[in-house]
Amino acid sequence: MGFLDTLKAKLSPAREKVGELAHQHGEKIDHGLDKAARTVDEKTKGKYSEKIESGTRKAKEAVERLSHKHEDGAPERGDDTPPSAPPPAS
């Protein structure tokens, strides 16, 4: 078993716990992300507004994905599997 396989196996319980927490506290997490984004945007006087909005959106999407994985009861294969080999050239 390679290093990454061992690491994934050891982190699996933590990932499941994070999914549970994301499912239970998703609204609180979203509220916290919005509050942090507003604070940073105010401190930087709007200079990085687009980047802050983009980062906040991506963080919320990640929380949503973790939450949905927990609802299904099993992790989705799409995020953990390596990309398939490209189709053969004709």
C-alpha cells in the first residue's frame, strides 16, 4: 500500500465526521463564512472584493458537497478517483 493510500485510509474517519458536522451545522458555517468575508472586505476597503466573493462561494460549495456526501451515507467516487486515461488516438 502506498503512502497516499495509507493516508486516505487513516483520514477516512475524520472525513466522515466533517461530513456529519457540515450536514448538522451547514447554516452556521455559511453564516460564519459570510461574516468573515464581510470583515475581510471591510478591512481591505473593497480592494479584493471579487477574490473574497469567489473564495467564499467555493468554500460554501465545498461545505455543500461534504454535507451531501454524508446524506448519501457513502462518499462520492467523483472527488477521490483519479482521472481516467484519455481515449486512444484514432
